[in-house]
Amino acid sequence: MNIGIIGDGQLGWMTIFENRKLNYKFFVLGNNPEAPASRISDRFFRYEDYKQFFETVDTVVVEFEHIPDFIFELLERYPNFNALKLKRSRIEEKTFLKSKGYPVVNFCYSYGYQLKEKIKDFALPVIIKAEKLGYDGKGQYFIEDLSQIQNILDNHSLEEGFIIEEFINFKHEVSVIGVRDFDGNKRLYPISFNYHEDGILLYNYAPFVDNKSVSQIVYSLLDDLEIVGVLAVEFFIKQDDTPIINEFAPRPHNTGHYTMDGSYTSQFENLIRAVSRLPLGSTESKLPTGMVNILGKSLEDFNVNEILKIEGTQFYWYGKEKKSRRKMGHVNIVDTDVSNLRRKIQSVLECVYSKNFSKV
Ligand code: AMP
């Protein structure tokens, strides 16, 4: 079978090498022949060569949501088109969730020129996010004082769309990766605890405390979005333990990288099993597992040996050009005991970032 992957980044890279054992071929459509997924694909196609790409592949998975419009229109006959369409706008995503009765933050839409007026309907602080093309904290502003709005207007056009969101003083953040096949069979990976800094995931681990309402939401969202493959759902858990959906992603997700070493079947394998009509694999954990993101570092900035000396670690390096805050690689860590695991996550963080971390 010929699997097409749209997007050339690390999620595509892991999708390919986790599934080489299935004897499929993997074709990547993207921008950069040197990008992680392109380098290990059976063939790389540039976006402008999309016709050849679509002639070559039997099905398509997406590893990245910000697909150029002219390519996006061609995805209608492949799985998850409707879910991907909702992800093209933060407003459409939240409006859909709200219309189906899922718990979301209070939010409203605003053009740049309306921000100063519309923010008056909210108690400060708020979070203002660009409606489109935002990820990893990009295009996202924490506003505790009205004068900070000028900073947004200095960086964006007055005609640009934004979402204003109430700020949630959450107890913690969690996520769940769900998988669903063409027949509607569903499985969930365990809940993971996620720690973000400046809007970007720094580390996570699973299994975390079970929360029945979180699992029910993910089961029902898998059906409502008619997912075939994987769906990640990120939550804020409020002080009273009730969940609010922050966002979903109809693709493999950074908070599911731990499944490569911690689960019987990784998120990447279950994605490919689902779209190629193979039975879904077990989503159970073999052992408690954590993940540390390596952000904005090159291999010269830390010592890989020190990391691998920590028992139970696996090192993944994407081979991308270093940029500030960019996801350059990650470390997975397994341990039989969750307290030990958390100590090891802390040690890995200290190796990578050469600074002390308060207790993980
Ligand atoms: P997002 O890009 O929407 O996933 O946001 C990235 C991160 O910013 C989240 O994981 C949270 O840590 C933080 N964040 C985003 N929106 C809110 C909010 N409404 N209230 C509190 N924190 C938020």
C-alpha cells in the first residue's frame, strides 16, 4: 500500500519509521526535501507536484494542519477532512465544540480593529490568539492590562481575525489520544499530564489520574468528528476537577510521543493501521512513561551521553535547523514506578536545559 503523508516534519518522520515493519511505502508532500519526513520517505514531492503525489498514493494522512489552501481542497475524499476543516480556524473549532455541548472556555471573535472594544466583555486576564496559523504559543498573547493590546496591533493587521478567551486558572493540563477505525471501533490511550511553558509543551507523562468525564468526551468526539486514525484532545482541568477542552488535533500529537516506548502500539502505528483497515492495536501502557521536548537546542548544547546514562531513556533527534523554541528532538523515559519516572524526567530536563527545575 502507498501511504501519502501531507507535511514533512517530525510527526511524519515518526509515522514512517514506526510503520516500516508493515511493508508499506511512504510518500511525503511538503516544502523541504531535507525535512525529517522527506529524508526517510520513499519519495518526496513538493507541493507544486501535488498531482503526481495524489496519483501515487492509495490514502493520505496529515501530520500538520496548516496545509496550503489549494492542497486542502483536494483532501475531501480522504479521512478526517471535516475535522481538518474545523482546525483551519480556532473560532470554527470552538464554535463546533460548543454547538455539540462540549465544555469550552468563554470566547468571542474579534477583528484586530475591534479588540479594544470586545475585550471589555471579559474580566482580565484574557488570552488572545490569532484565529489562523497559530501553534506552539505562536500568535498568542496573555493580556492582563489593556495597554498590552497595542503590542498585538503592532504585530498583526487590523483586518486579521482573533479569538479572545477567558483565562482559565487550571489545576493542571492533560490530554488523551483516541483512535478510531472505519467501522467506528474506538480505543483510548491513558490520560497524560502535560506541562507547558510559554504555550509550548515541555514534558508530559502517562498514565495520570483517571478522569471519567475526560474519557467520555474523547469517545464521543471521535464519533462526532468521524475520525479514522488518531485524535488528540487537550484539556484544562479546573480546580474542581471538571474538564474544559482546550483544543483537538486530528493527527498524531506531541503529547502522544511517549506511546512509542510506553504503549503496546504507538499512536503512529494505530494511525496507519486505521487508515489501511488493519485491526487497531492495544493502547494499554507497558510501563509508566514520560517525554521531554528538546526545544531550541543543537546537539552541541547538551550531552546526549548524560541523558542516555539515565536508565530507561530513548533519544529522538529530528535533524532540523536550530531555531529559538523550535522542537528539535525529544527523550522518552520509562520506569516501573511513577515517582522514579518523575525524578528521571527532572534529570533529563536538567541535562537538556542546564538549569535546575523545581520538582516535576
Ligand atoms: P494552545 O495553542 O491554544 O494549545 O495554547 C497553548 C497553551 O497556552 C495551553 O496548553 C495552555 O498552557 C495555555 N493556554 C491557552 N489558552 C489558555 C486559556 N484560555 N487559559 C489558560 N491557559 C491557556
